[in-house]
Amino acid sequence: MIEADELTKTYGRRKAVDRLTFRIHPGRVTGFLGPNGAGKSTTIRLILGLDQPSGGRVRIDGRPYRALERPLRQIGALLDATAVHGGRRARDHLRWLAQTNDISAGRVTEVLRITGLADAAHRRVGGFSLGMKQRLGIAAALLGDPGILIFDEPVNGLDPDGVHWIRGLLRSLAGEGRTVLISSHLISELQLTADHVLILGRGRLLSDSSMADLVHHAGGGDVLVRTAAETPLAALFTARGASVTTEPRHGLAVAGLTPGDVAAIAAAHSIPLLELTPRPPSLEDVFRRITDPGLQYRSGPHREDAR
């Protein structure tokens, strides 16, 4: 488990992390979201002992990272897959890491196999693609068979097959009872992978919720209605205060009415429905709604928008 209590980090007068308190539990994948400048990277650095907190504390299974005797055996992390000496062979890079934590050479072979790099073990890292470097970084994180894993942008550089693979790997690691934390800007990918979500804004914790509860209680979403031909349903829904958008094949996206309301209106006017599908908001919609007031860096208008 990762435990943070009133965790704070200041740089001069700026608070990068502002009194964060959270628990990242084993047995589930926790997503870590926030706009640029929200404090995600700083928080991860504090967890891993790469920075010292200005206040509060963070613990790895009850102890600070720097107090761990064999840290790779307790927590594995992927922060920057490109931060590897290009002249070193993949197997040698992992062997060097293994020796620092008394990890066997057999485990090096095993993680190379798990990450699909067995055939590239004797190649120099400088010749690796970004996706292969990413797999090597994941292999290094898995090296000590740790109970806690942190991945920053784990799908970066991976092809579609690699994305599918890492998604399954993360789920299986959590299924084994490990603590898995993922920081990513790919919100749609997190929605497919994470069980729980932490959202930061300006260094503060904006949300700490299960994925299901976050999306369910966020509001929004719509109901997709489809009929066999043109009908007056759009006008009928609008008259009830709904917002209606047309979709292909005689479809209507109805916001502001429940599926029961939609069905009742159609039935009252003897209009048969071919489809009636509630569509909850996406995690991206929820994320933008939660973080918008706390955005630190905002894009200016496009040139044509500014005219």
C-alpha cells in the first residue's frame, strides 16, 4: 500500500503538491490524472524518494522509500524509458539493476520473456525503438517481483498489440494482489484499465473515487434513441426541456431525460423504438468537468477563433 498524509512540496512560493492525503490499495489498478502542472510527477517523485517533501509524509508499506533495504523487491517504477545508456545491451542493463538488489540472473531472463524482449536481449539499447525501450523499462520495474508498481505513461511508444498487452499485464498484476498506480494523459485508456481514480488540480486532490462511482455520480451523458423513419420525437423531447442532437440512421442523442422518460414519450405517441441506449459520460468528460476550474496552463484561441 502507498499512504500519503498531508503530503506537501513547495518550490519557492509555489506549492507543487498541496497537503495530499490518499491511500493506494492493493488488488486494484489506480489511475492518476491531472492537467499539466497538477503535481502528478512531483507526487510520484516524492513517493519514490527522489524529492524530499516540504511537509507531511508518504509511506511504502509503512516505511519511507529511502528506508527500504531492497527497494526493487518492494516497489518497481517506470518513469522515463529513454533514460538508459544506449551502449548497454538489454540483458546487461537488467543484470546491473538485479545485482544492486540481490536479484537472480534467472529473474532477468524471466522479465525479458514477460515483456517480449527475449530475442532482443543481446542487442544494444541505443538501437531500440521507443516501444522496445518502453518494454525494457517495464521489465526493469518487474525485476524484483515487487508488490507495488508505478507506471508513468506506460503505453507511450507501444503499438496497438503492445497497448493490448500492457493493459492485460496491469490487470493481471492487480489481480495477483499487487498495488498498481498508473499516471497517464490517455484518459480513454485509463477508463479501460483503472478500477480507481485519483484526480489532481493545482497540487490538490480533486477526486478520490472508484471508476464506477466517479462516472455514475458525475452527471451528464445522454440516451441514444433510434427509430425506423423520421418522427416528431425531437420536437417532443425538446418540449420537455431536453437537449437533442441528431445522429445517423434516424438516431437522436437526448440529454436531460431519463431512458424511462424517453420510452414513455415515445409510447404515448405510438412511436416504436428500434434502440434505446443510456450512454454515461466518458471519463474524459468527467475529468474536464472536475479539473476545469483548476487548470494551470490554458491554451489560447486558434488564430481563426480570435478574429
